[in-house]
Amino acid sequence: MVAALLKGLARAHDGLTYVSFQFAKLCLAIIVFAYCYEVAARYLFNAPTWWADEAVSYSLCIGIFTMMPHVTREKGHVAVTLLVDLLSPARARLVYWFIYLLGFLACAAAAWISLDENIRQVVKEIQLMKVEPLPKYWISTWITYGFASSALYYLRLLDYRKIEAGGGAEGRIS
């Protein structure tokens, strides 16, 4: 019963991560379009835009933190495994487990701090002061999402039985 519930929650988490991965691709497309449009408008028509810089900076932040859970799921972060590869398989598994624990604790702490900041921004009605002001939490909430979702993936990696004896840097979380 509990195992089936956890498996369903993991499937839902993977589905949400897939959707956020696609959204990150859209953010990248917005960045490319905004830059190209700004260059054409500024240098061909002598009519710079007010919105392109904001679209790029907001899309970059949102895109990074909606991509982060996908990268964590795929174990795509940069890893220098030279020392771990020199260890025996049993010790390597233990080191990888400890690395995943540290990853979980770091991402969970960052998500907690970011959530606290999101709440403060909502309560104090803090705005981003660009050409067009908007509530700051509209952007910073994505930071909380990225860290929280990545923390869940690191938590899922802590199942010692699933850590590969010869190393844990390959493959995706299932």
C-alpha cells in the first residue's frame, strides 16, 4: 500500500519534471527570440525595445530552475569521480550515498531559505523595479521549485540498494 503510494508520487514527480523540462526549452526559445528581435529592432530600425532585456533575464532565471530537476534526475551534474573510482565497489557505494545525502541537505536548505524569501516578498509586496514593475515572487518562486524538486530527487537517490556498486554517476533515477 505504502510502496504503491510512493511509486505513484514518484511517477507524478517525474511527470512534473518532464513538464518543467519542456517549459525550460520554451524559456530558451524566448531568450533567443528576444535577443534577435532586440538586435534587429535596435540596429535595423533604430527602435530599441523596453521589454527584451527583462524577457531575457526573467526567462534565464526561470529556465535554469525549471531545468534543474531534470538535470538532477538524469544525474547530469558535473562530477569528478577520480577518487571514488579508485575505491572498492562497496566503499564507492557508501561515498555515493553520502554525496547524495549532502546534495539532498544542500538543496533542501536552499529551498527552505528560498521559500522563506518568497513568503517575505508576498507579505511585503516587493516588486522588481525594471521598466515594468512586477511582483518579485513571480520570478523567485521558480528558484524554490528548482531546489525543492532537486532535493526530492536526491532523497530518491538515497535508496542504498539502487546505488550501482561500480559507481553511481550513470543513468537516470527510476
